[in-house]
Amino acid sequence: MNLIPDWLRRYQPAWLADDLTAGMIVTVMLIAQSLTCALLAGLPPEVGLYASILPIAAYSLFGSGMHGQRRIPNALRLWK
């Protein structure tokens, strides 16, 4: 049994700068979306932040694709 995920064994150091930039952009977008969704649902803003952490962390560790879209679709944001 190998404890290191396959994607991590194949990771190339040249990707690090681009991945850090993408991570910063996703973080900024996620904060705004999480706060908005929580407020639209009538919940405190911090609930949106807490609810958004676990799915992204889980996908980062266990997801199979290098390119994935992890956000709330616009139609669900408008549904209340």
C-alpha cells in the first residue's frame, strides 16, 4: 500500500509557480462565493466559509483529475 497519491509522485516542480497562482485566485473567488451563498441562504457568513473548506480539501487529496471545477453553479446560487 502506497500512502503517497499517484498525482503527487508525478508532480513536476516546474508546475509549482502556476499552481500557487491558481490557488491564490481560487481562494479569493471562493471567499466571495462562500459569503454570498451563506447570506442568500439566510445563514451567517462564516457558515459559508466553513462549508467550503472540506469539499475542496477532500478533492485536492482524493480527486483524480488535475483540472477540475470546484464551485457552486450559478443556478444553485439563485435558488432560495
